[in-house]
Amino acid sequence: MQLRYSFRVYPSAGQRTALARAFGCARVVFNDALRARETARAAGLPFIGSGELSKQLTAAKKTPERAWLTEVSSVVLQQSLRDLDTAYKNFFGGLKGKRPTMGPPRFKSRKDTRQSVRFTANAGWKITTGGKLRLPKIGDLAVKWSRMLPSVPSTVSVVKDSAGRYFASFVVETEPETLLATGSVVGIDLGLAHFAILSDGTKIDSPRFLRRAEKKLKKAQQDLSRKTKGSKNRAKARIKVARAHARTADARREFHHQLSTKLIRENQAVAVEDLAVKALARTRMAKSVHDAGWSAFTTMLEYKAALYGRTFHRIGRFEPTSQVCSACGVKDGPKPLHIREWTCGACGADLDRDINAAANVAKAAGLAVSACGARVRPGLVPAQREETGTHPKPQPVTTGRQAGISVL
Ligand SMILES: [Zn+2]
């Protein structure tokens, strides 16, 4: 399995200039090639292949208009052509119905918020004995190595994000490792009031470091909206918002990593409802805010399950889970949203709306759990009445952020 590891890098002023040049050259090569293909298409000529584009690039470097392309590593430019090929492949694949539909490749702009260049092994990049990242025609960049790389990467991308930060991103081949088997299974209900509710009754909220980052972002956005358009202070406020955005995204990713790792380590099987189904039931506003977070989180659960030999279930919901008792399975009709707890008329179980939903998610995936925290083996009767619907205290899921973001 291929995993991506990113590290913050701190280029010097001269290196930033060299990187800006590399970003610019990669963009021009991409746009030139895209234009050549589009012109050919408009003229009814055949599609220009990758080999022909490479030849055109080599020829362009010898012209006065494009001579400056020789100032950057040729691998960067070749990789930019590869990116264009990938964009076309995704586009054509979408047209043939093989992939999700994608728009046609678009011209890159200097104003794009994210810029990147890629160096393959051919470029001769390396990590020096002093721990710097040596890039051809750019120099030795200082890297903050926040964790170990599991194996030697062959490719590195250097990315500049919207907040002006630089990252080195390595793709590393990782061998799956099977964790010791455990009997625990869990159903997860992703919600609005709580980030997640587990079928064992645990309610998980966002950790404090994430809520703090979100609060700072909100304040930065308010400050920005009060600044006069076109003013210097507005430009400054905008950079602050971009930085706060970046920090919030980092904090959210860290939280997702910690929680998904914990759930996969502690459980043999994990079930999450299909978010597309869930989204339908939500109001538009809530959906936009939460969808991104949910899908990033479930993606992590899925790849970590594969990596650690665990089972991951994504289940579709055919009927609102609040209508079905997770203890006896009787459907007793819809309940308005403000009803958070009720007693099942059929079996008498006291049910918590959210925990009941999480337990139903697990059951739909064929996992045997009870709604009360006691896990039952398949075929056993539901839990005791006095146990059902208890509310264990929310468990803290964060363990100090100085440990850094672990990939696993
Ligand atoms: Zn019941």
C-alpha cells in the first residue's frame, strides 16, 4: 500500500525564489502542452501523444521565448507533462464511465492556492547525512522530520500551500502488518452534536485543540469581514485567515488520525454508515460543514483497516435508524428530532437516539453488538434491561499533540 508522508520544510529566501521559478516553469510546460492538445482538437487533428509533447518541450527549450526552462530540473518539467496525462486519463475515464466524472484539464494559474513540483529518482534528489532535502537546482532545504519514514521513498513533491507554507511530501510503499486479533467490533454513527458515537455508548467530541483552532479561524474571518476592501489591513487579515484555515485543517487531520488509529487497533471490525445516505437526511448547511470531515475520517478508517488486517464495513441505511430498536429490531415509527431518548414499546429497552443509531449501523454490517456497552456474541439475547441506554462518560481521545501526527 502506498502512503503519503508530509513534512514541513523551511526554504531560505534564495531557495524560495528557486522554488517559485520551478513552480512557474512546471506551470508553463503544463499550459503549453494543454494548449497544443486543445489546438489540435479544435483543428480536428489527432490527439498529441506524450512522446510528441516531450519532443516539443525539448525543442521549446532551444527557443529564446522558453530558454529559461533550462534553469530548472528537467525531471520537474517531465513530471508536469505526466500530470497533464493523468488529468486527461481521468477525464476520458469519466466519459467512459470507468471513473467518477471529471472536468477536462484546466489551465494552471499563478494565483492557484496550491503549487507543487515533483522530483523522481531520475532527478537525483536525496536526503543528506545532515538530514537536509537536497533538490537539483534548488539546494539543501531544512526539513522538520516529525516522524520516521518506513522505507526509502523514490519520489518527493514540494508543495506550497495557501498559507505560504512549504511541505515535502513523500510517497512510501508500506507493507500491511496484521495486528493481533481481538473480539471487539464497533458501529460508528457520525453526527453533528458529537463527532462520533460508538455502539458501545462512547460519545466522542472534537478535542480541545481542534475546537480552539476553529474558534481562532472564526475570529480571523470576522476580523477580515470588517476590513475595508482593497486596504492594506484587509490583505494582512486575509493572510491571517489562510493561516488559521491551514492550522484548523492540520488539527482536524491530527484528530482523525488519532481516533481512526485507536478504533482500528481496538476493534476487529468497524462499521460506518454510508455518508451519501446520511447526507440526504441532513440540512444543507450542516452537510457542507461536516461532509468533508466525515469522508476524510472514513477514508482513514478504510485504509488503516486494510493495512492492519481488520474488517471495514460501509453500510447503506435503508430506513431511519431511529425508527428501529437496536435491542429487539422492532420498527415503531418515526420520532421527531427533539426526542433524544425513548423506551421501546416492544421490549422495554431504554434507548438513546445516537447510541441506538450506532448500534443499528453495526448490526446492519452483520456485527454483533448491543446498545448498552456490553458486547454480545452472535446469537445471544439482547442485554439486560437495566444495562441498556446507560451513558458512559465521553472518553478523551487525544493524547498530547507533541507526539505529532502519526500516519498510522
Ligand atoms: Zn425493542
